[in-house]
Amino acid sequence: MSPMCSAEMRDYQVPDQIAFPFLSLRRVGWALLALVFLGGCASRPDQPAIEIGATSQPVGSTVTVFAATTRSVKEQKGSVVYTADKAFALSYARFRIAVPAASKGKVGYSLSGFSVLDRKILTRTEFLDQVQTQASTRSSIGLPRIGIYVHGFNNNFPESLYRLAQMKEASGSDAVPILFSWPSEGTVGGYGADRDSVTYSRDYLADLLLDVTKGRRRGDVILLGHSMGAWLTVEAVRQLKLSGHDETLAPLQLVLAAPDIDEQVFRQQMKVIGKLPIAPVILVTKDDRALDISRLLATDRRRLGSLSVDSPVVRQEALKEGVQIIDISELTSIDPLNHDRYQGLAPLFQQLMSRRIGESKLKQPGSFELARGAAIVPAASE
């Protein structure tokens, strides 16, 4: 871990300028400084190239992950680069990933030791055939058969790929994992460019959802969007609704983790989407520093991932919009920004998705707090 990742570093607070109702150079300066300063703590793949077949640590397990991406791909001898350039069509691949023995069954910010053992380029038809074949063999009754992960801001391709493999392995889920990767710059200074890239990618994510949900039943597909990827996720769902594809929305379990979405924008999106067959889940925290900085850049507009379940207004809106807001602040954070806390839910996946939990208020709209030990405490009487 970088020397900057000290206790003092983790206690960094966004300055009081966040309360100012106007955008200033001082505000932008603080935001960029905080992003660079806090970003220095990241333990992540620092090169976008993926070396095929190379592994430096003992392998604890292997995970197969499918990927669909709007990134431009550059093939190299013995490696491949998924760039931050925009492609003109989706490309598809299947990866077999080595999870290091030290990381088996765990989630953590470090992705050291993860590697790609092999990669197979797929056509759209091959991709869909293989995903649907694997999904059809899953035996878990009432659990998702397919899981789609849409990463957030400042993510390069190998980081997103290994993160999904890590969550898949730690969760014990047998859902087929699919990474939807959009062309993030993978740098803390690329926030504006990343906003353009998620806008560019929403048609492609909608197309992927149209393909993957065909023939699927209610609850078969869990769609997880993180941070800026949550905005992309909701936009794709909104687009499908406007296009009259209700049959595509029916199988979806929508989960938004630390969503970097303007609160009022989300309300407008949900007016178009309406109430879904399964209530969307919004995972929020009280101390997400990344969303504090996003709010700073957005002239003090509150982000959806920072909503308080203690607010009567939030509770009322959750019931009105047909969504679930779950506070996961009590879970241990795995990163200095407290922005990736949702990954700590991976080992609890089977419990949270079981019939015992599923028959509780988790299936109902409202606001909740997830305490240590995965106890679900309603934040409002219903």
C-alpha cells in the first residue's frame, strides 16, 4: 500500500466549500486535489495491457467471466489492450481468470496476483449461445442465473475484470458473470471524459440487455451498476422502457451501488421507467468521500448514493417510487474513499438472496439499514 494510505489519509475530509451554492476555482481545485491525493492509495492494475497466460502467485481458484465492451481493442503478441477509445460496435470475449490463493473467498481493494489464464474472442452469436447454455444449467432455484456488472468512473479494463472475478468467487453464486465495460479513461482526471463515455455506451448496454434477457424469467438477471456506471445502467433501462421493451425489464433485478446520479435526475428517470416487477435496490453510505467530491464538482447537487435512510422524506420517496434504499455504512470499507463498500456484500450474497431473506421486507419498497451480521432493520414502518 502506498505510504499516503495512513490513518491520517483515511480521515481526510472534504472541505466546507461543499456548502457553497456556486462553482469556484477553489472548489474545483479542492476536488481535483482530493481525487489525486486519495487516488494514490489505490492498489490496482497500473497497466491496461493484459498478459495472457502469465501468473505470478499460487492459484487458489479459477473463474470464467464473459465480457461485452464498447472499448476499442488492440491485439498484441501475448497480450491485449482494452483502451479508453470508443469502439463502433460491441466486442465480446470469454476470460478464464486465476484468483490467487491468498484472495480465495475474500474481497479487498488489492487485486495483486489476479491474472488471465486464457481469453477467447467471441462473436455475438457465440457469446449469447455460451451465456444462455451456462445459465440454463444453473440449478439454484429462485436465484439469479446471470449477473451483469457495469463498473464506475476511473476503472481500467483489467481492474473491472478482476473485480468481478473477485466478487463472483467470494459470493459462491453460480450466476454467469458478465462484465459490461465502457471506455473509462482509468484516471482521476478523466471525470468529464468518462461522463461522455457512459452517454456513448447506453445504446450498447440496452442492446446487451435485449439479447441476454430473451427467454429469461422474473429475477433471472441481476444488473449491478456502480458509481457512474449506475447512471449508465438506469439510462439503458429508461431507454428500453421508452422503446416498449417491458419484456426485457421483467427479468431484471436492478442494483445501484453508490450511484453517482443527481437525486432529481434519478427521480425523473424513474418517472419514465415506472415501478419495475422487482423493486430496484439502491445501496447508500453516509461517508462516501468519492460522492462528496462528485457533489463538490456538481455545484452542491446531492448524489443518490449519499441519501440518508433516516430522512422521512427519503422514506416517503422510496415508497412512492417503488425502490429500496439500503444503508450499508456499517459494513467494513475496503477502500480509502469508502466508495466500494458494496463489494463487502459479496460473501453475504447467498444469504441475502435466499428464500428466508427474500420473503422478508427486502422484496418491498422502502428504506432499510444493513447492520453488521447482515441483520435487516426496517427504517420505516409500513
